[in-house]
Amino acid sequence: AGVPEQRVHVVGAGVGAVFPAEGPRHEPGFPYLLYIGNHKPHKNLRGPVEAFASLPRAWGLRLLVSGELDPAVAALARRAGVLDRVVTLGTIAETELPAYYRGAQLCVSASLYEGFGLPMLEAMACGIPVVAFAVTAIPEVCGAAALLVPPPKAGALAAGMRSVLEDTTLRNRLVAAGPLHARRCGWDDVTARVSAVLAAT
């Protein structure tokens, strides 16, 4: 765009105070993994579905997905034998979203491109482990408070999910680190960064 680099300041986005670790939990009667986000191609919803399919059925897990499955992803889930365990949530009211995060075993993303990655930050604020691909803005946003795996294979995502579900030490570390990390990404912090830039110009 021809804009000098020194004139561009990244201030990021923020996670709202309505996403604390303490509060009501969604309790559907079974343990679940959670995907929150739209279903555009770069979000790669196929990744969480394929990774979920590789986890033992005996664990009794289900994958809860915001929105509705498009026909291609539904067909993939059917071929993988997990369509009966993928639960679509439609549009979730923002007032209900924190409870969905808090009730999850983990929040998963297989996005191949992110400008920020707000659902991951919201999940961490709610004290839920995040497993995602280490691409674009995700490492910067999540830091060491999430388990980031190399893209783009679903096998790496599945291995990360399995680690969080089986390794109590890892899980406890992520549960503790998430809210602490998210507190440094609140809207007050974003406002302070914007104010500092404006004051310096």
C-alpha cells in the first residue's frame, strides 16, 4: 500500500471481561471438545473433524461446532464415522458463549490463516486449554498459553488434542496459564496502546 512501516502500529484486539474462568458451565451430559468460528475455507473445519475422528470412541467425547455443517464437512464426518458425535450449535448468543467454553475439555482450531484469533483468546480467558496450528498471528496471540502444533496435517492436531486430554500436567499448565495470559490482552490494554500511539504522534 506504500505506507511507511514506522507509521503502522499493531495494537491487537481484546478479550471482554464477560469471559472469566469462573462462572456457569455448559453441561450437556457428556464430555465435549469445542470449535468456535465461522466455516470459511481458511478456517479448515475439516481439520478438527478429522482429528476428532482419530480419538478413541470409548472416551465418549463429542465435538460441538458453532454454526451448521456444510455438506462437504458433513460428508467427511459421515465417512469418518463421527457424524453422530458432531453436534452443531447454530448461532450462540454471546451471553451463553462463556458457559460453552468453560464446559469444554478443550477448544480446537485448525485455521490456516488468522488475523488475530479471538475465540482462542476467549477460551484461554475461560480457563480452557487451546490446541491450534502455529500459523500467522496465532503464536503471537496465544504465546505459551496454548498448545500449538505444526500445520497443516490433522494428525498433528489429533496428537495435540490427545496430549491435552491424557497428560494431566500439561492440561493443568494450560488451564493455569490461559487466564493469566488473557488478562494481558484486555480491552483496557488495547485502549492504552492506542492512546500511547496517538499521544506520540
